[in-house]
Amino acid sequence: MFCQGGQLDAVIRMMEEGRECTDVVTRLSAANKAVSRASFQVLSTIMKRCYGDEAAGMDPADVEKMFLSFA
């Protein structure tokens, strides 16, 4: 996650330097996707740690709600 701070700093620097909008958006999109992937990995780990084998018996609506909280 620490590298994402660098990515976001780079986005800000690019904007301050007046870089092309498409380049800024591309960099921002890459940072956003990395954070999203990390969030889902954390959620997956939490589910395994907190629910273990019981996760299979969770109410699907609760699982969906948990995942949608990252959307």
C-alpha cells in the first residue's frame, strides 16, 4: 500500500506540471485499480480469518453487502 502513496503523489505532481489529461487519468486509474484489488484482498483475508469454514454458511445478502461497501 505504501507505493500507492507514491502513485497518488505522482498524479498530483502531474497535474501541477500541467501534464496531458489522458496521462493523468491513466495514472489515476492505475492507482485506483491497485487500491481496489488491495481492498478485495483485505476483505478476503478478513472473511477467512473471521468466518473460516463458516463463511460458506453466511447469508448471501450479508456477503454482497460487505463486498458492495467497497464499491
